Amino acid sequence: MEPVSLSVDELMLRPWREDDAEAVCAASRDPLLRRWNGEERTTLDGARAWLTRIAGWSTEHCSWAVEDGGVLVGSMSLHEIDLAQAVGEVGYWMVPAARGRGIAVRCTRAVCRWGFAALELDRIQLFHAVENTASARVAAKAGFTQEGRLRRSYRYPDGVRHDELLWSRLSDD
Ligand SMILES: CC(C)(COP(=O)(O)OP(=O)(O)OC[C@H]1O[C@@H](n2cnc3c(N)ncnc32)[C@H](O)[C@@H]1OP(=O)(O)O)[C@@H](O)C(=O)NCCC(=O)NCCS
């Protein structure tokens, strides 16, 4: 699949580039990102390896760097895409300095809009650890419906299998 850019108000969601590695590395040293996303990207080599994995789009995975005035402010992805089932999963992180401006909510809405229209998805899922209250706010404000609590469903970087909340948005929600 050919990568596409999406514009959302003052923000640009664009394909990742190799030269994003330093900004990804700096963002990833934030304690919240370490907690939920792990240590890999906290080194330059790790950030480069991550970019190599995610920059290429496929029928299962699309990801964007979120820019504000040329500065990296976050990451958005649609992954676990299954076109036959018309389902996918959305994920995000924002750099600490850009948080609290509604960027995650606005970008999540935009990525869902694009996934429903361009990929003809019917259902987009969102998972987060129950302790991640910021992510729960993003899900609710981006129009997702909470469907349940998955017990000890995912081992996070702290080594603990956390309960997760499962949310979804349908194409006609
Ligand atoms: C989750 C995250 C992406 C939210 O990004 P953001 O751009 O600050 O989110 P928004 O500005 O769109 O805010 C959405 C809501 O979350 C709330 N929120 C933000 N940080 C919060 C926190 N630490 N605790 C509780 N609520 C929080 C905001 O107040 C807002 O709700 P409100 O409008 O009712 O006040 C960001 O905190 C982050 O990158 N966290 C670390 C990585 C992560 O958790 N990724 C998701 C893994 S599933």
C-alpha cells in the first residue's frame, strides 16, 4: 500500500522518515512512553530499528509521524489490519511537550475516518492497560465504545501481564 499523508487542523500526519530517529529517541525517554512502550527506542539504534520496521506500509499496517510546524509531536498507527474481516486496531503516543492539546483525540478521529473510507474498515479496536487513564480518555473522546475488560491480557514492559480495556468504533458509529 502506498503511504498517504493526512492533514488535521494545524497538524500533518506523514509517513515516517529515517531522519526521525533522533526525535523518536528523545521522545521515547519519557517515563510514560517507557512504561507503556518499553526501552527499545530509547537508544538511537533502537529508534532506527523501530523506524525500519514500521515505516513501510502493508495491507496489515499503516503508520504516521505527527508533525506540528515541522516538529515531531507524536505517532499514530493502524495495525493488525485484516481487510477480509474489515477490522483494524489504532495506536498512538505523543511527545510530553505536546500533550493536553487534544492531539491524540483529533488524530485518532482522523485515522479512523481514513481507515473507514480508504480501507473500507467496519470496526477499529483500541486496547490499553486499565492503569493508562490518559489513553482511556482519548478512546472515549475519539468516539470509541468500551466493550470490556480483558483480564491479564498483555505483558507490558514492566514484565507484568496487565488487565486491558477493549474499545471499538464501528464505521456507522
Ligand atoms: C495517551 C496520550 C497519547 C494522550 O495524548 P494527548 O495528546 O495528551 O491526549 P489529548 O490531549 O487528546 O487528551 C485526551 C484526554 O486525556 C486526558 N489526559 C491526558 N493526560 C492524562 C493523564 N495523565 N491522566 C488522565 N487523563 C489524561 C486529557 O485531559 C484529555 O481529556 P479531557 O479533555 O477530558 O481533559 C499520551 O498521554 C501519551 O503519549 N502517553 C504515553 C503513551 C501511551 O500511553 N500510549 C497509548 C498506549 S495504549
